[in-house]
Amino acid sequence: EIHSKDVDHNFNIPDFVVLMDAVPGRINTVWFSPDQAGEFAIQCREYCGLIHYNMRAKLFVEGA
């Protein structure tokens, strides 16, 4: 499930072509099946304020 508590965001995992809006007051669900193991970038693709460029995370996939 993807949601936002403040402003619009866009959840993105580029290596798996995953894009999903995160909108305040709404819950969205995204499904994907990783086809490779490794470490992958997660980022926000919707400009959401001064800390937008720090909104990054990592996805770790084991045994895909």
C-alpha cells in the first residue's frame, strides 16, 4: 500500500518500471514481481518540496 500524509508523491522503482502516485487521503496498491536479485533504488518522482531530492530508499531482493 502506498499513501501520503502531506503532499502528492510518486513512488518509483526504475529498475522494475514501478510508478505509483501517493496522494493524501487515498491508499493505492502496487504489485510487481522482481525478476532479479540485488539492490535497487527507490525514489520520489513528483516534486514534493524542499526535501524532495532526499526522498530515496533501497529495495533489497534476495533469491529472485
